[in-house]
Amino acid sequence: MKTYTNVKDLGNLNDAIKEALEIKKNRFGYKHLGENKTLLMVFFNSSLRTRLSTQKAGMNLGMNTMVLDINQGAWKLETERGVIMDGDKSEHILEAIPVMGSYCDIIGVRAFAQFENKEDDYQEKILNQFIKYSGRPVFSMEAATGHPLQAFADLITIEEYKKTARPKVVLTWAPHPKALPQAVPNSFADFMNEADVDFVITHPHGYELDPKFVRGAKVEYDQDKALAGADFVYAKNWAAYTDPNYGQIISKDMSWTVTTEKMALTNNAYFMHCLPVRRNMIVSDDVIESPQSIVIQEAANREISAQTVIKRMLEGL
């Protein structure tokens, strides 16, 4: 595996899940693969779970791990060509990337959507420059339009907790005070559409996602109808994707908050969220603290999804 940015990079999804669950049983069984190899994690944005889980995954595989926070302890990077660099950015990304590549064997990159230009965000300019110029295998630790490590961990978690062969999985929009990228819901949809689940997306009008991620999923604008009979409820906020409102908040409708009353409509569903979560906006205290909440187990599986991806990249070196 040379790149990891979406579900297709995993190949056969059932095989990937099986491999991940085997790794979870024996996390240190492949340490020989990473001996004398170095993982570089490059962060353009903040992180808690991604930083810790991915670093732990590399260590489980016997790798040396390095973490670089862009704009915090490193030179500020210019990312656009043709710019007269007379401002506060001292280095161009086109020199920085190959230099980074010379110090490591595998690179993970985290770079969020800027919400300044939809075309730039959806072209994944930063991530794709690392893929093109680093000379190393590159995986996304969340990009402008996708978070495939999170979605893989979500799928692993659903596999572990499902009670029926083909569970009903509902992705529901929920209110938030800030405009958030579509990366997590995009990747969740990307994975669920390839998995053996009954997948439904529910959100207010105006919050439609990019069709290339939605694909054949059912879209239901009535949240209560969507939640009926659900086995898993995945709550997440995202800002508008469609023009002319790209990157904007067009609703803070609190009736979309996942509450005990909402969960009562389901088939005793498990509650999921990628974290961090705004309590009593995205989800009520009683739901996220209930026995049906598996957000901690889901977060723990971030180590497993990352380790599976990095293991495959090491095997390809």
C-alpha cells in the first residue's frame, strides 16, 4: 500500500476487517516490520486521538516515530505557487516536503479544510502534494474532505458490536456552534456504502454531502423516520457543502440533538461519535453516558485502524 486516503485503498474490506481484528489480539506481533523504520506524523491542525493512536500504532510495529507541528515549532509553510514570499511564511511546502521525506519511511498528514475555496479543499492540495513530492508512502490522518482512519475504526467497532448480520446504521447531522468540515461524514459514508449494512443519512435540507460519498445511500430529511429501527446511530455535525453556502452554518436546530427520546425510536441502538463532542448540542449527557454509548471503544479502535494501515505500508516497502 502506497497511499491511504479512502476505502478503496484497503482493497477487500472483509479482509481488512479480519486483519484489523487479528492485529487487535496481537498488537506486537509485527514489530519486526518497523525495526529501524521511521514514521513521521505531520500536523497542520490540532489532534488528540489521531496523534496518540497513530503514534502508538507506529510504536507497536517497532517504528521510531517523529511528530511535526506545522506553525508551532516549525517554519510557517507557504502552500501556493507563484506567491511572493514577503510575509510571515519562511519556507515553501515544495522544499519542505522532500526534506521531510528524506528523514523517514512513511508519512502521515493531517490538514483540515480551510473553507476559503471549495475547489481547493476538494482537490486536497496539501495531502496530494505530500503524495506527489515526498517519495514516501503517505496516509491521511484527516484531510480536507476525508478521515479514513476514523471511518475504518468506526467500521471495526460496528463489526465488533453488531447483533445482526446486516445492521441498520444511521448517520445523523446534529447542531454545533462552529462550522465543521465534511471530512468525517464523507469518510463514514464512503465506508458504510462499501460495507454490508443498511445505511441511511439524515440531515436538514441544505446539508447534502458530496454525491461521490453519498452514492446509493438512502437520504432521509426526517430524523425520526431515519432513526426508526436503527442498530447504530452515528452523530456528527458538518457545515454546508452545496453552493452558495459552502462552509457555512445554515441551521442550529436543537431538535436534531440526539437525546434519550430520539434513541428510544431505535432498536436499542449503540451511539457513536468520533470525538471530541459538544455535549447537549450533538448529544445529551444521558445518551453519551449510557451503556449503549461506545464512543470510548470506538476511539480505542483508532489505534487498530492506524496499525493495520501502517503495517500494510511497511509490508510494501
